[in-house]
Amino acid sequence: VELFNNFESSHAKLNKLSENIVWGLRSNFYDIPLDCPQRDERLGWTGDANVFVTPSMYMADVYGFWSAWLESVREDQTDDGMIPLYIPFVKWINWASSGWGDAATIIPWELYVVTGDKTILADNYDMMNGWINYHTSQAKNHISNMKTFGDWLQPYPDESRLKDGEGGNRGDTDYSLISTAFYARSVELTIKAAEVLGKTDDVKSLTALHNKIVSAYRAHFFDDNLLPKKGLATQTSYLLGLEFGLFKPEEKTLALEKLIELLKKADNHLRTGFLGTPLLISVLQAADRSDIIYDLLFKETYPSWFYSINNGATTTWERWNSYSLEDGFNPRGMNSLNHYAYGTVSRWFYEGILGITPAEAGFKRIHIEPQFGDKLTQASGNYRTPQGEVSVDWQISSNKLMMTVIVPKNTTADVVLPKLQDNTLSMNGKAQASKQVTNLTPGKYTFEGTLNL
């Protein structure tokens, strides 16, 4: 696997975290995406793969790797559409889990968005539909009862609820809520794939199904004040609804308030496991709250990414507290010091800190909107799109921004600069009327301006 080594910043611990995540990738991508390389497991767990697929594409040349593994996923799908927990499948744990088996829909779609290659959707479309059929078989009145590992290894599980036989490993978010949310998500992604592939009849029938699931989800799991009817109010219970579009449009503001309330209650620490953690970043950025993401990312105390750095980590851990200098190794079973799942945060290094996202599948059009914060004075990096390399390099000194952007061939780019003071932007030395510059053709651009940090 060719690694890109393509992100660095002014913060030593952030750079160390980035390096650790890359080492996790290097030591787990062997023919299949392993969950860990060091214990007698070393299996292609689907849940871990779901959250790491896109960041891995930004950090390494792994499209062929993922495409080949998806062929194995298709081969191991059972006649009723079930996707095993790990691929290739060997008899050990014989049930399917929501949030894990949804690799059947999530990974093909994520790969299409990054590459623009419709083949990945065409190859996997039947598998996506098969998985939806299996989801449907596990649901009653559009509410899923599929088994799930839940929000795996969520920190601080509620002591009074440790009855799952896993010692609280599955977290506090209601399992049925998780499964129904992923049911809706898988249907939504299959609709998107059907649209790309021109399967209009499927779009129609799947959209009708999706609408029913969303209505059932909202009515079944939340009261009028958006408090959960089942299980505890958790960060993940709001993240799923916000990210997957399961709340009514007019309820989004309230759902976000509930999420931020829970974050404040935790002193702006995350309380998310394998399923909630990647959504935390995307939901907050979509809500224009990258200030909270910076706060979460730069936390030094448990649970946080820098906590592992402060305790000597050289890869990413399975648990938020796998080891500490003070207490040594976490005595719980399943305590890997090299699991890439929480490395999902590296996606934000590219899409958030540098602000590079595909405005069209395959980066045929690029959106660049760096998220500036007072914790970084500099960041730079690049990504090799199918069209060529896009790069962003910014530095801030006394609130003055200097930024260089390279737009690759055969693309156009839009640049948006949040937190910029009005009428201070110049591009290549020429004053610009707004904070936004659209339809940039290939080439190198230098931006200067004054930020409100």
C-alpha cells in the first residue's frame, strides 16, 4: 500500500496522532482490512471498516484494496441477504449486526463519492439490495429488531444498566434505535446508488420504504420534546438522527441543542463508541460548530485522542482507555493497542482542518472550506484526486491568514473562508468582494485576509 504522508500542522500532538493513525493503517491492511494485527483474531470486521474507509482513501492508495475486499463481502453474503460480522467469514459468531453489516451499503457509496467510479456501485448494487431485504426481515412495522454490537466501547456506560452480558461494552444507546437508524441509512444510500445507476423503479419503491422507516423511527423512539422513549439520551442517539436525516427539518435545531447539552455535561468530552464517534465530527461541522470539534480533538484527558498520546500510544487503541502510565493495561478483555476504528478522526484533518471535500463524486468539482481555530496556527496537506493533486496550506499570524491552494487539472474549485473579516480578502494580490470565490480553474492561488478567531 502506498502511503501519502500528506498532512501536518503546527501542533506536535496532532501530528503524532496523524502518524499513529497511519501506523494503524499500515499494520492492519494485509489483503483484508483487519481489526487488529496482534491477537488471535485478525479478522475483517465490517464495523471497523465502515468508519475507516474514507479516511484510509485520503491517506493511502487503497481503492483496489477496498474493491477486492468488497468482492469477498459479496461472496460471503447469504441467500437471505445477511452480511456476516467479519469477512472472510469463518464460523465463530454467526449473527449479523446493524452498523456492521451496513458495510454492504456504506462502503460502496463512500468509495463512489471519493472516486466517482460508478463501477463500484454497479458491482455491489445487488448486495446493497440484498442487505436491505435482510434488514426488512428483521423489522416489524419498520422498526428493526436486528441484533447489534451497539455503540461499541462507548466510555462511561451507565452502571445501573450493565446487563448486556458485555459489561457495558455496547453502550447506552438503545439497540433498536441504532438498528432502525442504520436500516434507514442503508435504504437511503441504496436510493442514491440507484439514482446514479439510472434505476428509476428502484428509486421509487425504495423512497416509499425510506419514508415509512423515517416516520416510524421518529414516532417510536422520541417524544415531542425529542427525549428518547427507550434507553438513555446519549450523544449517539442524537448524532444518528442528525446525520441520517431522521428528525423533522424543524426539529434539527432542538436535536443539536440536546447534543451540545450532553457534550457540555461531559465537559466537552465525547461519550461515543465505534458508531457515534465518526458522526460527532460531521454533525458538528455541518452545524457550523467546528469550535466544539477543536475542543474535543484537543482534549488531553480521558476520553480523548490526545489521552492516548499522553500515555505513550504509537497506534490508535480499541478502547479510549486501553492503557495509562498510572494504572497500566486496562484489565478488560478485548483491549487492543492497535485498532484503527477511532482513527476515523483523520477524515476531519482533510475535510475539516484543510477543508477539502468533493462537491461532485470523484472531486470533479472541489469544495474548499478550511475550519480555522485558535488551537492551530498552521496546517497543510493534499489529496490525490482522480484528476490530480489538490493541496491546501494555511498559516495564521496575529489573525492574518496566508493560504495557498492548488487546484488540479480537469476540475473547478469553490473556496469559502469562514471567520474572515468582511472586505479583507485578496486572491493573488487582488481584492475580493466576498469571503467566497467560485469556479476557480486549475492552478495555484494565494489568499490573504484577516480572521476573527
